[in-house]
Amino acid sequence: MTLPPADPNPEHPSTEQPHLHDDTRFAAPKIAIFQYSTVVLFLFLISGFWRLQVQNPDYYKERAEQNRIKSMPILAPRGRILDRDGRVIVDNHASFTLILTRENLKEEHLKPIAEGLDLDLENLQEVVSRYRNRPKYEFIRLKEEMTPADLAFVDSHRDFFPELEITEAQHRMYPQNGMMAHVLGYTGGISPSELDTAEFARYKPGDVIGKFGVERQYNDTLMGIDGQRQVELDVYGRPPRTAAGEGHVDVTVKPSVPGKDLQLTIDLDLQAVAELAMDGKNGAVVAIDPRTGEVLAMVSRPTFDPNKFSAHISARDLKALNDNPDKPFFNRAIQAAQAPGSTFKPIMALAALETGTIDENFTVHCPGGANFYGRYYRCHLKTGHGAVVLHKGIVQSCDTYFYTVGNKMGIDDIAQYADMVGYGHATGVDLPHEAQGVVPSPEWAIHTQGRKWYAGETISVSIGQGALTVTPLQMARGIAGLAMGGVWHRPRVVKEAPDKPTEWPLNPQYVKDVVDGMYGVVNEGGTGGRAWLPNIEVCGKTGTAQLASAEYVKEKGGGHELKDNAWFVGFAPRQAPEILVVALFEHGAEGPLAAPIVRDVLTAYFDKKIRIETLRQGAAAVAAGEAAVRTLGLPGPGRSN
């Protein structure tokens, strides 16, 4: 029998075996938890690996690339705008644009950014909010044409506002002193209201678009496509410099696509003369080629400086323009629908002849006025014109003659021929916001006035007064079609193939009778003698359009704003006209005072034509001489035998 070994310390019995057993039982759950945790962690890593490498590799690769690569826009320049001879009217110049990148945008930075850059905080917040559901790589244009103060602010706050980036851009450079402002228009950042329209549905917040004039009408042509520059970032999220320290290291570059150039029908030489002729006046000038409808010059005064809009116009300047009672944004050439006055008499004469109401020998006695429907209608010449036939009626602009003709013809025929020449309709010129004007008729009275037409109203319409209104461009197109024998072209300001014209089979003799009368206005002691030019057969017609009755003017004691509008329309030459010009001189008092404006533009046109022809003949003579030298075998310039 074997006895157990003696305890070496009998006073403290051994407890080693029970403790080991207890520790094992206590550690088992911990080991199990550790094992399960390890398995869960492993499964989590496996699932993450699955998502990264198998399920969504492209998505996470893109996320990683966004952390390593920063996209910067390359802003596309807009196309240039040229005149009919290819001379540059609107160009671009290099400057800087501030953009807001959204990958690292912090909302709390918007307020100090707005304060530092003099931006409207509410507007900035609204723009940012419109981007919330858009891809992060899309940037926001904060400011065009940055000032030195703007550049200094951004440079000194780069560490505070990493979302601010400066990029090079090409900004608009317009003619000075508001020249052609209403034709050219201007550009600016797209507004929230414009983004909600179908016209600009494909654009995004921050895009710079055409706001007015040609810039807006042909925005899609002029606007280019932005490019993109991708810059690799270092571990601190900053673009690394090149070895020379001069710029950033580009990873890839997608070049921008510039907008297309746009060639206008405008002749800068005629435009400059028309602008000078309207200096200090309110009104409009329109010059067109009656053979094609091309607009050679278009002026509206007062004007504005579109260069202020190519950057960021101040609230003060914008308010001053909007509050100006003369309405400088108003394009009088296509929007000022005014009574045409006696410039309507050639249309009246043509209508009366075509309808058989009168012939060229129809005679009216003018004692200074006439009674119609119980009212006395005065002629502009108080002493009267005596016996008046058609030719004299046009030359001397006898109101009494046309009162009588209009009363005899009736409003229906008057309205029909006014409509035929295009009055009461937009001309279709390629500029936005054209007015239609009004051609009154019995139907018009019922639909717009809710009453019948009164016969006495026809008397006023017969001399271009009453409810009849036209724009300068409508008048230019209407008289041009008459001068061309019944061919009316759609006016346009951009060079393109002409549309098919509207044609009416007018009697050539009747057209000649009216045109001969308009020739007499300028050349036979008529009311338009101030438009006379040597060796050029200018035809024209004056118009003095009342803005208020003589009684009302007398009651109010006169005043500049109540003075009559002065019109003149002229074309040349009499046979096969090449140019037609209309001038509206607001509050000019008398039509003859508008005639010199037209005369100056006509002079510029024919002087230029003579210069070009002289140069062409000189070049032809030189070419002929060189050909003769070659034929005879003689030494030409720079040759020796």
C-alpha cells in the first residue's frame, strides 16, 4: 500500500488543484466570446472586402479618386460678335472667376465668405441650396471679373476657406459708351427664375448666359462647353507644385470648347454715324437693306453700358438704371410702338389707289381743315394748301387731303393695307421682346375696347393718329416693301440665308405714283428738304405725331414730355433702292427735325460705297497693268533683265 506524499507545509494545506479547476471554468466563456468576436470581425472584413472588390468596385474607386484628385473647371470663352465686314464688335479678355467647390464645402463658411466678397448672403444660400441634389463635382460660380480686393481676400484666406478656388476665364468686352447695347445685350449668371423656364432647362446654377439682345437670342451658339482640369493632391489635400514651383501638376486635361463666332448684318460705319446723330436725343434709328431685310444699323437712346453687367453690377447702378424715367433698357427700335403720324400717308395713298377709291388726279380743296361728323379737323398748315392732288398731298403732307381720302375709303380697307405691310404684327426680327403695335379696326374695337367703331375715328387714323401705333422697325419694313414694289423681307441682325419674302401683286404704276410723291417730299420743296443729298435721289416722308391734343397741351402749359414725336423715313436711290432709314426723335416737335438724322446715315452709306468702288477700280487697274506686263514680257517691279 502506497501512502500519499507528506505535505511540505502542514500548517497551510495545499489548494492548487481546486484553483486550477476554477480558473479553467471561468476562462472558458471569455475564450468563446473572443472566438465568436474574431469570427464576426472576420466576416465583417470579408463582407467589406466583398463590397469593395466585388459588389461596388467602381463606386469606391471613384470615392478614393475624389480624395486623391481634385477637378477644376476650364471655363469656355463665348464666341465673338462681328459686324458684316468681319470686324470684331464684342470680344473677350482674360480675367479671373471665383468658384465654390462643393466637395469640401462647409455651410458655416457662407456668411464670412459673403461678407468678405461683398455678396448677398441670402442669394448665395439660395444658390447653394439648389445644388444639394446635384453631383458634388459640380461647382458654383461665385464672382466674375474679380477685383484686386477679391483676389487678396481669397489668397489670405486659403487655409480658412479651402472651398474657394480661382480659375482663369474670358469675360465680355463691349463697345464703350453704350454703343449697340440694345442689339448686343449682355451676359450674366443665370437666375433661379430662368432655371425654371423651358428655355434654360439644360443649364445649371452658376452658368453665365446671354441676358438681353443678340447675346440672349443666340446664346446656344455663342456659349461654349466648359472643360475640366484634374489636379492630383498631396497627403495634406493640397495640389503639389511642379519641380520649378511654377504651377500645379495636372493629371488629365479635358479642353474647353469655345463658343462659335456670330456675324451680324450691322455695318459698324453706319452704326457709328447713327449713334452720333442721336447723341443727346431720345428715340431710335433703324437702317435696313430693303432688298434682303438685313439690318445695317440699329440705335436706341438713351442707352446703358453692358460692360457693367459682364462683371457684377452694383445694386446702386442697377437701381439707377431701373428707376430712370427715360427707360434706358427699353429698345425703342423694336419696342416703342408709337403713332406714326404722316409717315402713314404713303400707305394710305397706296391703299386708296389699289382699292380704286381715288386716282392720281383726285382733287381736294384744303382751306386749312375740314368738317367730318360734326367736328372740325385742322390741317397742319393753317392757311391751307388750296387745290391738292395725290402728288401734292404727299409732297406737302396735306392732312385735309388724307382726311378726305380716309373717310371715302373706310377703316376696313385702311386696316387691310396696314396689315399687308406688316403693321400690327411683330416683324420676326431675331431679337427678343419685339412689340406688335396696333392696327385699329371695327373688330379691334369690339375685342379690345368692348364697343363699336365710330366713323370719326377713321379720320384720325387716316393721318397716322388715333389708336394706330408702329415701331421704328415695323415702319422700316413696311415702307421698304412698298419701295420694292410689294416685296417684304423679314428683318434680321445676324448674317444668314434670307427667308422667302412676303409678296403682294401691287400695280407698278401705283407704286411709282407713291414713290414719286416721296421723292418730291425731299427734292421738290416738300416737308423733307433737310434730307436732300447731291447726286442721289433720296425719297422720304416726314411725320409729326401728337402725344396729346392741342387743347390738353394748352391746358397743361406745354412741357417737353408733351411735345410731338418727330419721324422721318427715307430711302435711296429712287429706282432699285439699296438702303432705307427710319428715325424716331421723341419729343422732337416736328418731323422735318428728324430728317437730318436719316440724311447723315444715307450719306455715310453712299460715301462708303464710293470709297469701296474706287478701291476696287484701283485694284482692277493694277491687276490689268500687271497682266499687260506679263503679256508683253516686260520686267515688272523687282525684276531685271
